[in-house]
Amino acid sequence: MTKSKLSDIKVGRMYFRYADHFPGRISSMYNLSSVVKAIDEKLTKRQLNMFKKDIFGHFLECRSFPFSGVILHNLLLRQVAHEEDSREDQLWFQISEHLIRLSIVKWCLVTGLSYGVDTELRDDKKIDRLWKTYFGGVHRKINIKEFDALFKELKFEEVDDMDALKIALFYFANRVLNERKNHCQINFDWLNEVDDIQYFRNRPWGLVSWEMVYDSLDDTLFEKDEKFKTTRLKNPDHNIEKYNLYGFTSGVQAWIYEAIGGLPSTWVIKTKNKIPRIVQWKPMASLRINFAEVYSFFNDKSRIIGFIRDCAVDSLVFDDRLNSFLCGRQHTMSKSMTDVDMLLIPVNLDDAHWVVARVDFRKNKVWINDSLLTSRDDKRYKLKFKPLEVIFPRWLEYVGFYNIRPELRSADPWKVIAVKSAPQQESGTGNCGVFVLMVTMYLMFGLRLEFNDSHVEYFRKKIAVDIFNDDIIL
């Protein structure tokens, strides 16, 4: 099927009917583990420590991450038509009776790569310096395979440490985030950009890598079904279609592990709870995984434990009011977002308990006011909120918040902190909703949070009277 035939596909339906599914195996143009291994082996101890602390450093934990083209092929067979979102590209897939969505926000959460506004290169005084110094000069053409060999031949103990870091960052970006066929030329622009290392660090690599892999994922399978049928008519022994995928395919693989619960341990093992999520997983050797096994699993709802996001097949439209408020498109609250430094958000934990998150845009902090804090295991509790440190700044970038509040953009990381002095309720009383309302009201008026569970009955009556009199201030 070609994309020109997609206009008749209804929203919520798969592009490829089950009857048109075919066995396939994707070949990735790189191996994340081999790139990590090369960096680990070539850099000196000091240079490697510098790399670990930089923007791609967390990927050094992915020392064993074999690519599974069979799992990814089975996912692509299930791509679903969806309503277009003008704010972002996204991909939908149907697994059993459920839909899962891959978007830029989920991509950045899984990969740990940043998402923001790209800027222009500031320093053009170093054009071609690294190229001339280490790779034979500007008149030499270098393809990906040749650069890989040059990197492994370079004597890093004789290279300036900062130059070594720049070359390693470029090597990772070019081999992993921008992976293509070996005969393609390396991205010489990036080799110049990394010489202005602060600019290179500030680039939105989550967005850059997402745009590359999105185009590859969205287009790669079309016409492969017809090719498989045609080839099989000529050769009855042709039982699997092989093709290539470009970009950061291991990031997509890690998202699959996160999005679909209950994957067999013969495919992947979760080794730790850590952010970013890609470092939590250890995939098994792909040769042990066959098409029929994966195909059967993706169709069997009884074997799938859960999803990052469950939704009905026909429910592909989402409430955009909060996003519109944050980016200044709609003034749905009492104040415009251009005048707000603090945001109060009710947060539900495990469908059982409500807390208040106080977002401080100037300090890059999210303060959690939990009325059952004293009854919680400290380590597990912190781990529950840890993803917010990644999600929240990505969300602000995603909706365009910093476009209207550029003075609040900061390189400082976001932190989520539990307020230990938050008013506490008695366990089992079910008073968390009242505490959320009262904490919100007190914070709005700058009052000290000096109340406890004994005041709840009064608060309940006050809230009821205020609602009855249409005088509620929340």
C-alpha cells in the first residue's frame, strides 16, 4: 500500500489489515552497544568521566542493548490512522484492543534527551578546526564507515581532553541519533557545531532525533506489503521481508518496553528503576525472537499486563485547555500565564489519594504537599515523583511556555521536593480532598499552613456553604 491510498482509512483503524500483515525483520544501521563500547574503550579515564557527566553520558549504561527488528516490525504493522495534531507529530499503534501513542514528550522521557527551541550557531571562528586537526582536512570526504574507523584509530591519550569530549559527543550523535547507511557522509555541520560545545549541549537533541526517527517510522513500511506478495509469487520460499530503519531505533525499542507491560523475559529484562527509562532495560539477543511469537503476543490481550496509556479506539482527541493556558493561547484562569510565577496542580496517586503540587517557575522546583506523607516509604515515594523532573520541563517546552516567558528559561535542572511540614490527616479518614482544597486556598493567599485533621469538619462545612452561596474562591 502506498501513502496515497491512505485517505480512505478511518481514524482509529490500522493502515494494514490483519489479512495484509506479513513476516518481516528490520535491520538497524547501527548498534547502540557497539558505539558505547567504542567510547568506553577509546577515551582515557578522565575523558570518559567528562563524557559521563555530559548530555549523552547516561547512554554509557546501555552496554548491552541488542536491536530487535522483529519486535519493531510487529509494532509498525499495527500503525493506526489518527487525527492530525498541529502541535506535534505522533504515531499511534494498536496492540490487542488498546491504542498506544508515541509522541515527542514520551520520546524525551524515555531517551532522556532534551526538547526545546533550537538556536543558531553563535561562534563561527572555529569552522572546520576539528576536521582539519584530526580528520585530514576540509578536502577529504568521509563517510560513516570511514569515520568509525578513524575514531577507533585515534590516539585519545594524545588528544586534548576537551577536544576528545567534543569528538566523542559528535561520534555518538552522528552514529546513534542520526544513523544512516555506512556509505553516507558524516554530518560535517555537527562536527563544526560541537566545537562550540555550549551551543551543542543546548541543542534540543530530543527534538532533533525525534524528527529523524519519526520520518523513518512513518514511511518505512508502506509498499513493503506489495513487495512481499510480489516476491513470494516469484519465489515461494520467500518467507520474510527484510528492510532498513534509520535514526535512533533503540529509543523506539525502549519505548515499546515501557509502553507494553508483560513482555516475556526472553525478550527483555527490567534491571532497575532509573531515569531516563532507556537505562532500565536489558534486551535479549534478537536472534532468539521470531516473528510468529511476537505476532501472537501482540494479539493476545490476556498476556499483556498494561500500558503507559490506555484509551478507546475511537478516543483520539484530548483536552487542550491547560496546554492553551500555559502557552498563552487562552486566558481560562483568573490570571494570564504571563503574570504567573506559581502554579498549583492537584495530582492523583494510584487512583487512591490526592496531593497538591506547587510549581515554582523561577526556582525550577515542584513542591509536593501530601497529607499522608508521614506514612510513606521515603525511597519509594521519591521514586514515584522522580519522572516529573523530566516530564515537567519537557511539557513546558512542548506547549511553548518559554516562548511567552523567555525570562524563566534556565539551564538549572528541575527538582521535585516533598514538603515535610505539610499538614497531615489521619490515615484512613479519606480527607485528602479537603486537604487539597485548603492547602490550595492557603497558598493562594500566602497563609501559613497551620491546620490539621481536627479542622476538617469545619472546612467541609465552609466549602459547602461557599459553594451554595456561589462564593467559592478556588
